[in-house]
Amino acid sequence: LFFYACNQVPIVPYGGATSIEGHILSPNGGVCIDMTLMKRVKALHIRDMDVVVEPGIGWMELNEYLEPYGLLFPLDPGPGATIGGMCATCCSGSLAMM
């Protein structure tokens, strides 16, 4: 990956595949990296209400993990959406708060 990044070759992440907008297109070539198996919760800081996750975890999976702690990730973009995709597209969904 370092080789590709140094040579300005586009690196396009692939996640939940729920997008209908073609976010994995790279018309000038590049490398597509599959993030679907990166689903771990790396750290949970309950006091700060902060969680560190890998990009392939779905928001529903995250909520299952958070439920025993009385926490909730309130956004709802759709059943298959991943955190990485939500961050990449500024996605929020029907339960977003302003």
C-alpha cells in the first residue's frame, strides 16, 4: 500500500456495499481495498461516551455491542451501512440529531 500511495495511485475503500451512488468507482485506475472483515470494536471509553471501531463494523452491530452498557449510536442510515461508509459519506439517517 505504501508503494501505491507514494506513486499517487488512488486507493478506494470498499465496505458495506449499500451505496447506490458508485462510491467505489475509480475512473482513472487505482486499488480497491475490501474493509468488510474489519469489524472489531477496538476500545470503549464509557466515561467519555467514545468508541473506537474498525471501518467495517455496521451501525447495528455497534449498537448490539453498546446495549449492555446502556449506550446507543443513534444514527440509522439503513440496515447494511458500516461506520466507515457512514463517515466517508457524511451519512446520518432518520434518527440524526441536529
